Amino acid sequence: MQYATRWLQNNTYEEPAVPTDTDRIRKQVLLNAPRERVWQALSEAGQFGTWFGVRFDGPFVEGRRLTGRIVPTEVDVEVAAMQKPHAGMPFEWIVEKLEPMRRLAFRWHPFAIDTTIDYSSEPMTLIVFELHDAPDGILLTVTESGFDKLPPDRRAKAFAANDGGWTHQMRLIRKYLALQR
């Protein structure tokens, strides 16, 4: 168990490379920070945006519909360079649930980056962030589900893009929290 905990501190756990479930993505990362600090990084729109690479038009309030605009992350130059071509692109974000210090849930249109497509009639995926106590910090699990409901011509591409994206995001939040110490 001690080896596994040490490994999680330095790595992001990923599901197998060949997905066995095409409807959901699940990632985990062990964060060496107090629960309160992790919660702030997730639940405060400004802090979330700093590491994630987005600027929202308001705070996270349960039931609220927000517009986010992609901005390069402030915590990693390589990821910021990948985000830069999409800078300014708006996307819809609905705050589904806020359970303080434990769980956040949002909805969005995954991989909605083609400006010639109106995604508003498509189903949204559900993103859930869950915090769990671990021996050396907080285990953060993010799950995005609902890909099987997307139009068939977008499903695989959206799944692949977000699978890679969540891997980056787990590294970004770990880096953000480490920089905030």
C-alpha cells in the first residue's frame, strides 16, 4: 500500500489505454494538500480557471449556467501552448451539484471546438469531481460520463480528446496546488 501511495503522489492513475467502457472516462490523482485547499482549487471559478485554462463569466453556483472562455493555463507552459490556438473560444458549463468539501458536478458539451457547429441540441456529458481522504493527502477522482449519447460521428473523437485532456488536467491541478504552498 505504501508503494501504491508513493506512486500515486508522482503519477496520475489512468484507466487502461484501450477503453473497456466507451461511455465514461475516469482519472485519479493524489494531491498532497489539505482538503480545504483542494476544494478551493475546484470550487472557486477563478482558481479553477487558473489551472484548467478557462475564464468563467461568474462564480460556481449550483444550477447556474455559465459561459467559459478558453485561456491558456497559468501553471504549465506546454499545456498552455496546446490551449493557445483555442484561446477565447466560448463553451457552456452548467453547475449541476456542489457538495462542499466532497463533490462537484458539471455538464458541458465535450470537445466542442468546431465553430461551424451548433452543439446546443446535443446531449451534454456529466463531469464529477470527488474528494477522498488518503494517507498522504486527498485522492481526487474525476469522471466524465455520457459519451454514448453523443452523435455517432463525434463520439469517438470527443472521448479520445477528453481522455487525454483529463490526463493533463490532473497534472495541472497537482502542479497548481504544489505552487500554492
